[in-house]
Amino acid sequence: MSWFNATLYIVAVAALIFSFVKDKKKTRTALKKSLKSIENILPAMLVILMVIGVTMAWISPEVISSLIGENSGVWGVLIASVLGSITLIPGFIAFPLASNLLKLNAGYTQIAAFISTLMMVGIITFPMEKKFLGAGLALKRNLAALIYSVLIAFVIGGLMLWLP
């Protein structure tokens, strides 16, 4: 465990103890709610992790490299952007996935496009956005997010050329 992770755990435990000392009833209620949330989310997360694991085992590094590798260029960024836009997975799964993809020869620009569109563009969530924001605003928001995601991807790709 890194010192950073250890520090986060220490801070979390200290905050929990502080909360418990300050108000035992509220802390117990919060812990019960958080456990209930974990129970509700866990089945879906396990399915997502299994699908990702099987997919990662099935797809060879050569295929990943050809589709979203450093030499895939604009097409690779486009593929990664589409995949990110239609995928609905949380960040705590997406970032380790991105790390694994990088180890399997994916390019930094393409992974940046995937992660940024994953977080900012919502094709799956568009119907809900349309309901609350209206079709025009939801579409404009998603298009702007797509454009910014691609720009961010190329900036990150360029920055990675300068880093050792």
C-alpha cells in the first residue's frame, strides 16, 4: 500500500471516529445507509467487472493497439470517443480499466478520449437529460462535451510526448 492510500485510510478512519464521538446516532444511520447503497450497487458493479474482465482476456493487445493504440491516430480517438460515449461505468472502474488498456498498448490520446467522453458524454443517459433539460439543451450539452473531450484528449496526448 502506498503512503497516499495509507493517508487516505487514516483520514477516513479519523473522520469516522470524530463523527461517532460527535453524534453516535447520525453516524450509525449514515453507516447503515452506506451499507445499503453498497448492497444495491454491488451486483451491477460485479457484472460490469466480469464483462470487462472477460473482454480484456478475449481481446489481444494487438487488436487494442490497432484500434486505440498510439498509431491509430484520429480513427483511434474517434473509436475511443464512441466507446466512451455509449459506455456507462463509474470512474472507480473506468480508471483501472484505462490503466490496463495502457498496459495493453492503447495510446494516451485515445485513453484520454475514452475517459473524458465516458465522464462527460451521455448517450445512454440522454433520455433522462432530455426529460429534465429539454432535447435542445441536452443535445447541445452532449455535443459540447464531445468536442471538449476530443480537444482534451489531444492536449493530454501532446503533453505525454513531453513527459519522460
